[in-house]
Amino acid sequence: MPYYFIRTLQASGDKILGPYEPFEVLQRAELLRARRVEIVITDEDGKVVDEKAVARGDILSPRDEELANMLASEFPAIWKTALEIAHEHRSVALSMIVRLVRRHIEVAASERERRLTGAKIEHGIEE
């Protein structure tokens, strides 16, 4: 999960607050704005982020960003389909693909275990 920072824009100098998780940064931003403090929300690299994307949970960590870019370049049809199903929410699309791959790995491991157990019984090998 990415972390976010709040940078207050003040005449006396910018002040950095954080790090915060997504829900926290949105709550704190709202409180500061209620006090008429001018702010921007930034990511770990100091880049300003879109608050609506944070609220949607659609900003990826650097590692997830790398995985999404790899999917887009190496498996464009799968990535495009996942994005369409997820209504263009990259984090949701990535989660769907990761769950699919994890499930495939679980099924393959279970099948392998079943075959090994069957082979041991067939050949009279005891554990």
C-alpha cells in the first residue's frame, strides 16, 4: 500500500506531514481544509497526486505500478480486458489478475500433491 504526505502551502514555508495511509490522508486533508489551510497531497516521491484517485484506491505502489506496466506491455489483451471489467480502476484490475494467478498456483500445487500422493500409494511408499 502506498503512503501519502500532506504538504501545506504557507507563506512562511511548506510543511510536510505524514506518512499517511490513503484513508488517513483524506481525513486529515479534509480537517486542514476546514481550517482553511491550503494543501496538496503527494506520494512518496513528492509528486502531487489526484485526491479522487486516492479516494478510489486507484494509485498503485511503485512495485504494483511496475507490474501493471509489465502486464500492459507483455499481455495487453488481458490487461485491457481487466481494465474494462474494473471500469478503468487499475488497482481493481491488478487485484483481479493477481487473484487469478494465485488461484492457478494453488490449484496446480494441489494437483501436484494429489499426483504425488497417488504415486506413493501406487508404489507402496510410506511417508
